[in-house]
Amino acid sequence: MILHCVFLRLKTAVTSDEKQALFDAIVALKQVIPGILDIKYGPNVSPEGLHGGFVDGFAVTFESEEARDAYLVHPDHVTVGERIVSSTDGGLAGILVFDLNI
């Protein structure tokens, strides 16, 4: 299994409703892209203060590397990904992706 962690530095202009709509769109991917086992999202709750400005994020659990790879090029993921990039401070610089084998 793969745990696909995505940390976001959203623009300050993004409202809480817009943020929720973005996360809802991410969660909806589970219904259309095979191999997604779970999706969690929310704010960083670490007390360490080491977030580097990445204070929101989500994690997608995939059944395999192949499922993750298919997700990356799936048209619905690409569309949601474009929304994410346009919502972050600095575009791609406002996104940190970290995948783990679990």
C-alpha cells in the first residue's frame, strides 16, 4: 500500500467554504478512481511548529503503487490538481508531496 501525503500552503484569500469545497472534491475522487482505499484531510495539529507554512493537507491510501500511478494521470485527479495548484500560495511551490510504502 502507498500513503500519498499532500501538504498545502493555501492562499490567505481562500475562504473556509472554498477550502471545504476543495477537500470535498478530493474526497469525491475515491468514488471514481479505482484503488483508493481511504482519504483523510484537515489542518496540521502538530504542536512542534515545524510546518513551514504547510498548515493544511490530505492523505490518500492506495492499495498499490499501480493504483497511485493511475490516480496521478486520471483526468478527474488532473482537474482537482489544477484547482489545488491555483489555490496555493506560489502554485506548485505551495504543495509538498510525500509518499510512503505502508
